[in-house]
Amino acid sequence: MIETTTTPASQGSALAVAVGAGANDAGIRARARAFAAPLLEGETTGAGEAVQAHADAVADILAGIGGSESVQAAAYLSYACGQLSRPEEVISKAFGDGFARLALETFKLEDVQKRSRANQQNHAADSEHASQQTEYVRKMLLAFSRDLRVVLLRLASRLQTLRHCAATRGQPPPWLLRESHEVFAPLANRLGIWQIKWEMEDLIFRFQEPGTYKQIATLLEEKRTEREAALEQRRAEIEQALRAQGLHASVSGRPKHISSIVRKMRGKKLDFHQVFDLRALRVLVGTVPECYAALAWVHQRYAQVPGEFDDYIVRPKINGYRSLHTVVRDQDGKAWEIQIRTPDMHTHAEHGVAAHWAYKEAGAKGYAGVSAASNYDSKIAVLRQLLAWERDLSGGDAHHALFDDRIYVLTPEAAIVELPASATPVDFAYTLHTELGHRCRGARIDGAMAPLNTPLKNGQTVEIVAAKEGGPSRDWLNAELGYLASSRAKSKVRAWFNAQHIRETIARGREMVEKLLQREGRTALSLEQLAGQLGFKTPDALFETVGKDALSLRSIETVLHPRPPDADLPPPPPRKPRSDSGSGGVLVVGMDSLLTQTARCCKPAPPDEIAGFVTRGRGVSVHRRDCPSLRDLLAREPERVIDVAWSTPATGHTPAYPVDVAVQAVDRQGLLRDISDVFAREKMNVVGVQTQSVKGWAWMTFTVEVSDTRRLAQVLGFVRDVSGVRLARRR
């Protein structure tokens, strides 16, 4: 882009030239050039080329690929925008709204890219940053290129910049070569504009590998006379023979491109003399059937090279390219690449979509019969041409990505930020940093203060005014107020309010638990210990559950006051060794009294079928017969598995055994409280609770004390009657 200033007199002079010429589009390029000349006088591009000369060359390139006079004229008007204080208004009066929009869009795109480059130079050592910015340049071209003429203008401008660097033997900066190689040449390829693609690739290669370029150029020049003589002989021979067959054929040599020669040599590991298309011919015939007739004659006359035939007529390339490609060998064994196509195919092959575009004054029908008069249809036509390129960028469903419009704005440091269409300054702030979004209180758009719900546009510079602390406004979640367009930003705002709600819930639950402990005189009790006894990992998890009324204070009182032993029973007599009973209500068959303990893996309780495993130093571990751990022990050490049975202790008091109960239910407020109340009502002591919520489902594990599991089955039936409970079973 050009750094210039404009005087009111120069603007008025330029306007007078344009208006005096009248409104007729005939000679529009000359009128646009006359309009821009006073404004561009003495100005130079970043590469040191005179802007006027650059604009002339860009217009010539556009003319060479079939661009209309209108798009050629836009080349001058886009450069003039930078010199006008009110470019849209001035150009609209002189040339009409259409020209004003096209010129301004092209100018804005170049301006955004220019400022982005300045940012890249500040991060020259950061290759990841440079790669990201280059990716944004690609995407910006799509965002600005709903009018294909913008793309054509940018392609022609970049080609001319490379030409100027080559002519003056200047070395382009790294960013220019990177963008040209990674963005502009691939775009020209996708649009099928081969003239620009091949020349741009050759120039890029010349700057990137000057030694190799010079070597191949020298080899081509050394063989030029010999090659041209052989080519002319073969060209005349094939053309005469095809015409003798009744085909109106025109045969010519095909241009050689050094970059493609080197790419083929490296890709196929070939020597320079083995590259087929050093000897290449192009055959033009009138119709598609004649293409195949010519192909049949070529294959009959010469020996076909296996694996070197492509039918791009039946299977066109994604950019619309159509042709027949084959490689054959002549009587001397030399390979020839031959392309066969119709004149229409050739026109498209050379100029791509530019050859068919709808902006030529002569006709109303554009590419694929799409009318230029319809803005919607024109947009669809452009999108179809950019579809393949967009697929490369999206890496997935290109059709969806293509219509999911994006915009690109800049930070004050000229870093590019990608946002969804209709995004606001608040979306922008959250994209930069979550905390910046929370503290966002105002915004400057292109230096002027603007409301936070202002929709942003491509190329604008946005600066956020933030408070030192604070959070988002609930108004931001009101869709009717239009503060947020990004789902990512909306989720961050919701997360902030959810976190606030959780903090308030925890505070409420803490207050309730602490008041309970004060009433019970247990303020010295460790909160970590209390939470662990209730099955919670942290006190905050306990407070949150209590604060949501999902756990009643009665359950906490049960833990604070364990069930006392029955005072009416007489004290137990002194223990005596007995052969018919085991400790803990378990009889070890055939042995004197042994220390027994129930296994934690299966937690047996009467009347489960059980078996014992003699441990080392910890007595007999009692398992349920269906316990997977017992099966493993039986397989490894069967001699240590013994028979055991339930028995009544000498006291006559049936002990209680802890068992685990699994409950799955729809997560809702008060669920844990309702289930705990069932156990309390049925006088079943709950000694532990673990809860987890996943995607709207609550998974709970209750540890309860029972003396008979048949009673537990009845209680679980009551639990299943609780609203939302899907299943309740013993684990």
C-alpha cells in the first residue's frame, strides 16, 4: 500500500476529469487512469515501483487474462482510494456505487494485509506467529472475495510486484515470498488462471533458489535450438496427419516452466533429460469427440508410455480444468507429452474463471450460465470457484465452512483476529483473552468510541477499554440486545456466572454446616474428616451439596451421633475359645475361633453365600461366593480358601454389616436429600455417600449398614420409587 496525503485541489481536479467524460462505460479504463494520475503522481509502492506504473501493469495483466475494461479500471481506482479522504463518496460520484465498492474493498484488503505485515516484522523470529498470520491472509482473501474481481486485482498486483523485483534485480522480503508461495500461487491454481500461476511460481522459484533456477535455465538454453527444430518437425507432422484424418487440428508447442520442471525432477527423481514435458505439444480440435479421435490416432501412431495418461475431460480437475494428457515415444525413443483439448477448454485452461466471468460488458451470462445481474447468484458463482481452495483451509466439510462467513479485524498492534460474522467488540475481547472479556467496559473501533453491541466489519481496528476488576453483564446473554455472536464467548460468560453461583452455594452450605456444628457443640471437629465420613473429597464439595439442598442436615447429624449400643443388654461374658463359632458372626468350619473380617471388595452380609481366604497375618477374609476377587484367589491359591458360615455371636445380638448400594437417577436439585430421607425413614444407617453428575445423570454410591440383605432389597424398592431414580441395586 502507499503512504500519501491528498489535497482538496487534487481531489477536485480528478473528479472533474472523470465527471466530464460522461457515464458511458466505453473507455472506462482511460477515464479511471486520468482520474487517478494526479493522485498517484510521485508515489511509490513498498517495493520501490512507481504506483502509476504499477497500476498500468496490473491493468495490462488483467486484460491479458480476459478481464473487462471495468475491472482494469478498478486497478487505478483502488490505488486512488489511499489518497482520498472520502474515497467511497468521491469515486461513487465519479464512476458509480459499484466501482466505489469494488475499489474500496480492494483497498481495504491490501491495507489490512499491509498492517499485518508490519506486525509480522515485529515478530520476525516467531515462525509460528508468521505461519498463523499467513493463514489469516488466506482466510482474509476469502472474506473479502465475495466479489471475484477483488481476487483478480490482488493476484495481478502481486504478480507485478514480483516482476518488478525481478526486473530491478531486487530481493523481495521473506513475507512477500511466503505469501506468494503459500497464498497467491495456490489461489491462482485453484481458479485455473494458469498464466498467473506459472509465471508467479517461476518468479518465486527464481528468488528462492537462484542457483538451481540459473542452472535449469542454462540447460534449457543450450538445448533450445535442437529442441525447437525437433518440436517444429513433430508439430507439423502431427498437424498434417490429423488434418488428413478429417480433423480440424491446430498443433503448437507448449511453454516450458522452470519451476514445474524442477518439481517433476525432484518428485520423480528424474534427470533433467528424463523430464517428459521438455518436449511437449498441444493439440486443439473443434469438439470433444474429435479430442478422442485425435488421441486414438496419437496412440496408434506412437508407443504410449504406461501410467502416463490422464483424462481430465471425463474427470475434470476441481478448478474446472479439462483436457486429455498422454505421453508417447517416437521412433527414436524420445518421450513427448501431448495435450488434446477444444478451444473452449484451452481458454479456460489459460485464464480459468476469469475467462468466463460475468463482468464483461458484452454479455449478461457469466460462468456456468450464472447471471451477473443477480448479486446472490454472482456470489454463489464465486463461492463455487473458491470451493476447492476453501476445502484446503477448512480441512473438513468445505461446503459448510464456505457459507459460514467469517470476518477479520485487527488489534492496535495489527495482529489479525478471526471472528464469526456479526461479531461485536465483546466477542473480540473474549477471543483475545477470557479475563479481558470479563473486564470489557468499552471499545474504540478505528479510533472512535462505539457501543459494545456494534457489529464489526472486515479490516477494522478494535481496541478494548477494560476495568481493573469485575465481571460480565447479564445483558450480554440477552440475544435481543446483540452483545455476543460467538458461541465460545457466550459459554465463557455463562461459565463466569455459574462459577459465581457455585461460590454463593458453597458459602450458603458452609454457613448451614457451621451453625449445625455450633448447635451440637462440635466446632472442633475437622471439616475434612466430616466431609470424608460423608463420602465427599473436600469440605467445599460437602458445602455445595448442602447449599443446593441435595443433602439434609439430618444425614450429618447421623454421622455426628452414631447409633449407641443397646443399653438393655447385659455386658457380654468373657470370650472363650469355641469350635463352633467365629468372631464377627462368622463361623470358620472345622476350626477354633479365628479372627475374621469382611472383604471390602464385595462387602458380604447375611444371608449371602460366603467363603473364607486365610490371609497372612490378618486372619480370615470373608468374601461372597460370587466375588470376582475370590475367584482369582481360588485359581491362584486354592489351598488357602476355606469354608465359613454365618453364625450368631454369643451375645445374641446380630451385628450390622456395611454394604454398597448403587443408584442412577436424573440429576435434579434435592435428589440426594430425597434418597437419604428414604434410608433414614427405614432406619437404615448411611455411613458414606459418593456422588457424581455426568451429562444430566447422577451416579451415587451409598454405604449402608444392614444385618440382613433381604431387608435391604425391600428398602431399595422404596428408593426406586423416588422421582427420577432409574435404578437402585446392591453393588
